[in-house]
Amino acid sequence: MKSKVKIALAGNPNVGKTVIFNGLTGSRQHVGNWPGVTVEKKLGKYTHHDMNIEVVDLPGTYSLSPYSIDEKVARDYIVEEKPDAVVNIVDASNIERNLYLTVQLLEAGANVVVALNMMDEAEAKGMKIDTEKLSEILKAPVVPMVAVKGIGFKDLKDAIYEEVKKHKEHRHMSIGYGREVEKAIVSLEGDVGKCPGLKKYRKRWVAIKLLENDKEVIQKVRDGGCMDIIKKAESIREDISKKLDDPETYFADKRYEFVDDILGVVLIKGKKVWTFSDMLDKVLTHKIFGIPVFLAMMWATFQFTFSVATPFMDAIDVFFGWLGNVASSNISNPALQSLVTDGIIGGVGSVLIFLPNIFLLFFVLSLMEDSGYLSRAAFVMDKAMYKIGLSGKSFVPMLLGFGCNVPAIMATRTIEDRKDRLITILVNPLMSCSARLPVYILFAGAFFIGIEGSVIFSMYLLGIVLAILMSLLLRKLFFRGKPSPLIMEMPPYRMPTVKSSAIHMWEKGSMFLKKAGTIIFLGVVIIWFLSTYPGGAGSDIENSYVAMLGHWVQPIFAPLGWDWKAAVALVFGFVAKEIVVGAYGTFYGIGDADEENQILRGALQGAFTPVSAYAYMAFALIYVPCLATIGVIKQETGSWKWTLFAVAYMMGLAYLVAAVITAAGHLLGFA
Amino acid sequence: MTRLTDVKPGKKARIIHMGVKGPAGRRYMEMGVVRGETIKVVRVAPLGDPIEIEVKGYNLSLRKDEAGLIIVEVVK
């Protein structure tokens, strides 16, 4: 029988962790979330000799003190779940900082296997690393690798195998923290050993973390019912800060000192060489060219994704149209026919239609991330975003929102700080996505002949201004304080691989399907039901629940000068905003009306004035994002509360803005 | 007293006081921004903030808000 073991991959961001994960597990992967948080959890499996190995890819972390949710997740897994081995991926070309995490992993009592990746880059920098010596000092296997070229995987698998086999005999490398502090650690260790609630943790690790004033560990000790240890640690901390230094600084210092000592023995440093990466940076973050280059890159991203996506989206549209026809001609029961064609097929179609965009945007985004450009984009735009209460990392998601808010909101995962991320998610739907354009074109063409372009542009501008205001307001109301400090690594530029970008794209796409897809599908079926009943299939839409709802809410919109049709169209726009156009087509009995339809425009001129039309466009821009966006907001915030808040505030804001436009229009003497 | 924000791009400086406190301060320390460390200011972003520094052989960016709290001495 084969034995089953669990291992975890840990390492700093940008060290090639994903490449190693893919290399180890091949296609046997599963992507999900860590329970309770929106941090991605990737699981994979592989077999080596007589061992079935399950691999958990931990989020990229710089250290094991829980600064972000990602790090908390990684640390909890290591100290609570105690995997049989932890593969620590270290960027050889950046070994000094990378070893800091290694030291912490060893301190936590993990069975570490060091995968010393990017050996080629280190060599190119003229660095020479004595891996055997390093292994000896760390008392852990060290495997040199060049993962992108597939070098070192066999050795790594062997090393993991060996490490797991001899697993039980514990041997840990320990850093000495100086005589004074060591005495304190040893004494605390004794107390930790006596506390029954702390049995599963390594005593020395708990002691050190207590002295570092680690809130999470203090909580663990409190939960273990050993208050006296906390008091004792507190008094030792005071002692250390009196005699030596602030304890947190002291421990960080000592760890780096230790790393320096190791490197003194195992590393021959290279000379600083002028690299291609430095050259690229001269241009890409240039004082004058930096921003234009960035904007050009973004423009190219859009052009690429939307021009490539359009034929696929059309094909999906045609396919579901065809499928609907096939279904309707083969099902005789009208109620069932309507459910299948309009409800289910229509529902699945409206989920899948987003896929080409999501796939392509994530493909490009992953290329940008893997190449290192994403950090430069954040670097270049940070100041502007900081002014409105966000961070540079929010810029790309905001910009993607002009394409489609769904992938844009998924792209906020690169923002570590939860507050910054929530604000970015909540204001993102105000970026006018491409689905709103048909609504603008229809109305602008009917009421603002000659100045359509400017009117449509004003909608985009309105969205941006509102996003800025809302971001400032949200910061004031719910997320007090400044955006979190920027602590961002600028990794060297690297050639991204199509394979890893393709995998990334696939993961995001399938996650969207699984998570947001369900909500969208349900929403579409509900809307179908409301627009078909109580009359049943084939009955007039004016007798449906939706129409009743429209009539019922119409008084709210009466001050804005809108009839019940306008209200009902908005209800349909809930599914996807371009459906507003189709809904109007249905009302006026114009089948297959598109946004350029002149008969439809003529009909609208009877129902709106230019002022009420403009207010309606603004309302369509702002009110509830489409179902897909709501689905993805739920998925990414992990909270119904924030999802409902997003819907509610956008409803309120839409009404407010439309009312202001109407009032201002009348004041200025427009009809 | 020289602050990190006063150091011109291309110049090196040694950290003599790390004034960023709290979780962010700890994070900077873990990223190698510790007292005694020699760092190099690489560039300032096009809009004047943030700045990019080289520390422990890699590049890190931080805002002037925090950089202004880091006291350094310029080294040749």
C-alpha cells in the first residue's frame, strides 16, 4: 500500500512557486479558497516511488508574522496542520532576503526542504552558492533548480521523499539570540511546555513569538488558558527593551545577522552588473515616458482582449440562440419550452458570454504580473491613486472595469490590504463597462443628435468622478485612516511563460464559472420567472410580475419623468445592462431592436425629454451592477453584507444623481 | 539629520534610525530595511512618489510618508 503524505510549498512572491507547483503536480490540480477567507488555495497531487503526495500551494509570503491574510493562512497551515514537509522555494538571485523566511520556517519547527530556484539568474549575477554547505548549516536538504527550464525536479522529488521518510527524528536548526535573550527564551519554553493547551506547537517558537509580541500567538496562549505566561513574557519584553532594543527590532536584526553569517560562508557575491531588467526600468518607469508607456500598455491590453474576445462572444451568442431554437422546436409543452429556452439556456448563455473576456483579460494580466510589469504600473500610478484614498495596485483593476467589471473585480486579488481591496471592489462598478455602451448609444442617438460623442463621453467621466468621490467617502465612513503603507517589491523583469499564464487564465475562468456562475444562473432564472408569470409562457409581458413590479415602483421614478416601461427596462437591466435596449424593443413591439434602431429611437422620443433621457442614462450607468458583477462581488468579498451594501449604495446613488440631473435640467430651462 | 527622502537617486545611505512603527514597521524590517543596513535610492516615480530603493540585493518601493520617517546617513 502506498503511504499518503501532505507537503506544502512556501516562499516569497515572485520566486517561481507556481512554476514549481505546476511542475510537481502537472494537471492534477484543484483550486479553491481557504475556509472563511478569499485567499486562493491550490491543491495538487503526485506520486513518487511508493508515496502519494498531496501538495498545498501556500500563498506567497515574505515572513511568518501575520501581516496580511495571506501570511496568516500560510502560517496557520504550517503550525496547525503540520505538513510532513514544507518545500521552501528560495530565489537564489535574491537569497539574502529569501532566507529570512527560511529561518522562520525552521524556527516554527517545519521539516524544510529548500528548493534553491533561479540558479541561472544567480550565476548571471556572478553569484556562487555552496549548496552543500548551506544544507549543512540549515540542517535541511537544499536542491538547486531552474524551474522554468525544468531543471531540478527529480532531485526535488527525491529530497522531499527522503525528508518525509526520516521525518520522525526531529532536528532543528536554531538561531542564537544572544545570552541574555536566550535565557529568557529557555525559561519561557519551560512554561510553555507545562501549558497543556500548547502541546502541538514547538515550544521555542511559541516563546520567541511571545517575545515578539505576536498577537495571534498571544491569543493561542490565552485560549490555552495560560495567562501567567503572557504576563511573564510581557515583563521580559520590557526588560529587553530597556537593556537591548525594542524586541521586535531585536529579533528581526538577529535573524538577518544570522542570514549574513550563513551567507558569509556559502556565498561568493557577484559584481553588480547592468542587466536588461535595469535597462527596461529606465524606460518603463521613466520620469516623462513612464506614464504614457503605461497608458499605451493598457490600451493595447484592451484592444487585444476585446478584439480577440468579440468573435468568441458572438459565437457563444449564436450558439445559444441556435440551441434555444432547437429546444423550442422540440419541446411542445409551452411552459417547459419557455423554461428551457428562455430560462435555462438563456441563463447559461448569459454566464458563458463573459468567459472570453475573463479568459483573455486574465491571460494578459498574468503575463504582466509574471513579467514584473504589474509592480511598475502600481509604482507609476501610486501617487494619483493615493490621493483618492487608494493604492497604486488599485489602478489596473479600475481600468479593467471599463472593459468588464467582472474580471476587474477578480483582479483586485493583487491588493493585499483588505480595506484598500474592499474600496476598490465597491467602486469598481462605477467604471462604465462595455455592456452599458449600447444603452448610451440608443439614448444619445435619440436625444442628442450631433453631440452623441460628447454625451457618451460625459457618462464615462461621470462614472470616474463618482468613483473618486465614493472612494473618498467610503474611506471616511467605513475604512478610517490612510491607505496601508506601500511595501512593494519590484522584482526583476522576467520572460513570462505562455504555459503558466494559460494555467492562470484557466483557473480564473473556472473559478468564475463555479462561484459567480451559480448566482448569475439563479438570477436569470428568477428574472425569467418574473417576466413570464403569472400569465404563463407566451402571454404578454405587460401582464407579468416584472410589469407589475414596474408599475409598482414607477411612482418612485415619476419625479424623474419616467414611465413604467423605463422602470421595467431597468429591472431587466439587472441581468446585464445591454438588455435594457432589448427590453425596450419588446415593449414597442420591435423584434430584434439594436441600439442603432431608428424606429425605437423615435418611440423613445415620445417617452422621454432630453433631460429625463440624460438622467436615465446616468441611472443606467450607476444603479445595481449586473448579476455577474454582483456574483463576483460576493465571491471576492466573501460577504453578503458588503454585496448588499454595494447594491444598495449604487441604487441610492443612481437615484440621487438622476434627481440632481433632472432638477438642474429644469432649473437651466431645458424641458 | 538626513531623511531617506532627502537622498538623491543613485546615492547610497546607511539606516541609523528606523522610525516606522507598528505592523508596517515590522514588515519593513522583515524586508531588510533594518538599522545599520546600507541601501541605495534607485529612482523616484514619475509623479514624485513613491521611491524605489535597493536593499539586500533586491528592489523595494515605499512612499515618502514612510521614507520620511527613516533617518539615514549618506555614504560614499
